Amino acid sequence: MGQEQLNDSEYYKEERGNIDIVTLRKIKELLADPCSESNYSPLSDYERRSQGTKITSAPLCDQQLEENWYRAGFTDIPTEPPSMFSCGTTYPIWINAPTGEIGSASTSFSHIQWLNTRPRAGRFKRKPNLMFKCEFTPVHDSEMYYSINWYVDQKPVIVDQTVSPNDPPLGYMSSEELKGFSAQRARVSNDDDDYVKCFIGTSRYLDDILTIDNPVFEKYKNVIYPQELIRNKANVSNTETPFLDLNIKIVNGEIHTSVYDKRDDFGFNIVNFPWLDGDVPRLPSYGIYISQLIRYARACTDVLDFHSRNLQITKKLLGQGFRFHKLVKTFWKFYKNYCQLLLKFGPIQATEYITFGISQPAFYGDIINKIRRIKDKQHHYRKCVRIIKRLLYRGYDPNVTRRTLGLVLDQSTVLYKRILKTCTLTDCDDGTP
């Protein structure tokens, strides 16, 4: 099958008096020598195109190749039907004839005109037309006929092509009809691509399916999943739904996510996270707090949701033997090493995260230990003030701090009152009646 090219550079005019010589030259056809390196293009993956190569998870597909001469290595096209799934593709091609011989073609004049006027040069372009033939055994019966259906990739191209049973009973399909079928299938393929794009936001994990902005899910769900698999819509609202450990909500056209825990839907206490009054090592236990902070920071879109989850877990950990000051120290470590996860919340300092995100205990055990060690020593007043101010800067609650001081120091002493005044704790409520 050859291909001719024609453009304005192939037209030559020579003016001689009042006579124009218009010569249309026929350029060299690709049939001249298809094996010449200038006339064919090599196919990729030629080592996978041999008859002994079986199809893999990624079959070869040459559907998008342009019309041209091609060569797959130095192998010849098979002259016998290959076995199923051979040649690296689902539909291997073979030729029901001996391989052709290399021929040659010469360049020649195809049209010469002698005119006494100067008209526009005529243009001629010839396209090769490939015909597919279907031949039957003649049946000399005027009441019978052959009906031919042409298929490509199991898709009908020509349906009910009637052929006389008399000699010769031949049916044809031209390359133009095949070209029209390819164009139609391309349009259908584009429509299918639009449907496929609707499923880009669809995910499935075990028995949970999430789909966002998919108008064709109801139409194709019975095609994708078998009838034996019952599909129930779990969410009541179309703008909010839980999926795995995420609660997804659409607010003003934007997707907001937060942490979802199915156990929060029940009213009983859940036993999780270690208890430090047992044999559990203390140092690795605080690493669990960091892992949960990373999870909350990744899942939450709003900083208020992050604070809420942080308050919930720190309240539980404080009730299971964790120390407030060590939780604060652990949060500083998280803030330093994973600050990029918090950038979406805006320029918020670590002290603000601690103030609004870490639950406060009934009293601070570290303050009690520090004050007890220095209250009977020299310069204990200045040391107490320095300790209290440093801890207040780190996010300690003033009310809980005053309550803790009242447990260590006599509230009627001058030392206690001076510390409250210096640390601006006089207006705080220690919670005592």
C-alpha cells in the first residue's frame, strides 16, 4: 500500500512567449523501496512482536499509527494464523499469502498540457484505496442470497450487505468505510473518556465507596459491580459524609475534611492508648501522642477541628497517667519537626496551639515537685517566680497554676501572695470555694 504526497513545490511553469508549459510531476512513491531506511519507520518493542511472545498486562496497540511503511526489527509478517494472545497483542495480524517481493517504481510525467492561455495549473491527487474482499461459494438459486456483516474489534462496520449467490458472490469493504468507522469510534471513545473522567474522584476501600461530583455513578454502578453486591447509600446529606477515618463536608463549594472516628458515635468509653501506671515504657508512650498529632494535622482542614481532636486525646491521656508538662514538651517536638503540616492553618505560634489544643489537668505535678525542692532554700522567692513565668509562657493555664501553688504553699503567707502578684495571678480563679 503506497502513499503519494503532493504540494505546490511539485508544480513547474516555464513561460515561452504566449505559450505556457505546465508540467505536473508525479513524485516518487513509497512503493519504490519500502525497505529503504528513508521510507519506513521502526516499530517500538519489536522484541515483543514475535509469534512466541504472549500478551502481558500491557498489550501492544498500533491503532494510533499513521499511514506509512513500518518494520518490526528484521522479522517478516506471519503467513499463518498466530495462536491466541501471541505477538504481544490481543489481535495479531497475519497475511494469507506469501510475503511480497521488493519492487521498484520510477518517477514519470503523469500530465502534460500545451495551452495558449495562462490558466491556473491543474491539481491532481490520487489516494490509494484498500479493498477488503469476502468471497463465497456460488449457489445457483435465485431465491437465496448472502448477507454479510463486517466487524472490526467486535464492532459492526457494515451490517446486512446483500450479495447475489451467483458467480462470483463477492462482498467488499473499502478503506473509506473503515475510515468512517474509525472516526465514529473515536467520537464514541471521546464520550467514554468523559464518563471515565467522572470516576476520577471515586475511591473504594473494602466495602466502602466514595464518589464526588459523579453524575453517572447511578447509571453505571450495576455495570461495575455485580448484582449480588448490595449497594446502600450510607450518607443522608449530599454535602457531608464519613469515609474511612475522614469526615468530608462541602462548604461554599470547597471540600473540608476532619477526623472521623466511628467509636465517637457510641456513648460508652473506649479503652485505647497505654496506661502509664502499668508496665508500659513511658518514653515510647509519648511517641503515640506525636503520631496522632500527625494524623490530625493531615486530616483536618480547619484549625478548630485540629484543636478539638487535640483536646480530646490529651484529656484522655492525662486521665491515664500522662504528665501535662511532658505532653507540652512532646507537642513542641512535633511543632518543630512537622511544622509544614501546620502551614495550612496560618501563622499560628506553638503557644497558641498549646493554649487552645491541650487539655488542662486539675493541677500541675511538675510545679508541685519544683516548688517543694526550693521552697526552704535561699532565694526561693526569685526561683519560684522564674519557674512560674517560664511555665506560663509555655502555655500553662493561670487558674490551674494558682490552684497548684495553693497545694504547695500556705495561702495565708506573704510568699504566696507576692508570687501571685509578681506573676499576675491575683485575678485568677483557683477553683476553690
